[in-house]
Amino acid sequence: MSILVIAEKPSVANTVATVLGANKKGVNYLYNDRYIVSWCLGHLVKLDDPVAYGDRFAEKPWKFENLPIIPEKWKFSVGGSTKSQYYVLKSLIERDDVNEIVCATDAGREGECIFRYMYYKTGCTKPVKRLWVSSLEEKAIKKAFQNQIDGKGFSLVEVISSCPTNWGLTPQKALEWIDEKMIPYYPLGVYRDKEG
């Protein structure tokens, strides 16, 4: 059986593959007898625009009474220029010999978002482990593989609600809404640059 390791970008995947001894080359992945290592190329899958959930979300600016947008089922689309890499990952995920997936995207909200959107779009239900590594040195990667986190604690709703790029709702936009008195004020820890 094989473990599929999915990094955020090719350079990280190559480093991880080297540490794991996965030096055989496939089409957009590296492998050995135990590991298959591939990558996402950034945002392969995106959350569908709000209009996909109903006409009331088509008009902008959105009305406060229509928020928050929490559909019964989230909808996703595969990006255009990176579509082929999505299908590489989907085919690797669906392989019968792959029994576990390791999310090795960047350790943060966006990295988790990149992985989870792709994972849910494929319809995968195989178990996921989370690799938390902040250094690409061999010692750090080996230690991270010894201390993987069970991926069950990362729900899709948590990822969607914490990913900063959803539908353009950035901290800057939230501050604008506060300024326009569209939402009640509450303390926010948001940096506002001089140009903003």
C-alpha cells in the first residue's frame, strides 16, 4: 500500500520526496515503494461564486440581511490553467494502492484551504494526516512525519470560514463594512497599511 503526500507546490514536493527517498518520476509526481509525492500548484479548486447559491447573492454590494452565506452543500470549480494537475491528483487519490493521504501544504489557513478544496472536490473519503512543518530542512521534515496530526479535526466549514480569500471578504473589506456601519463594531486585529 502507498501513502500519497500532497504539497502546495513542486519545489516543496521535490524536497519532501528527496527526504522520503521517492526518486522515481511519474507524470507530475515522484514515488518509491511506500510514498507518492505530488503537488497542488496553488489553488487548483475554488469555491464557487455566491451567485451559484441563489439570486439574492447576485447583486452587489451584498445586503447584510442575506449574510452569512452558509449553503447546505458547498460548490467548487476546478481552475482553468491548472486543471490538468487537479486530474493528476484525482487519479492518484483514486488509486487502489493509496490507502492514506498526507496533507503537506503550507502550515497555515491558506495551505489547508488549498488542500481541503481539492480533497472535497475529488469526493475522497480516504483518511488524511496533516504534516505540520515550517522548515524544509531534512531533520524538520523527518520529525514532522513522525508527528503527523490526524486530519479529522479539520472540517470543510472551518477551512472555508477561515480562508481569507473567500468571495473577496478580506479583513480590509470587513473594516470598510464597519466604517459604513453595515455591521456592528467588534474589536478586530487587522493591519491596515498606509495606502488602504
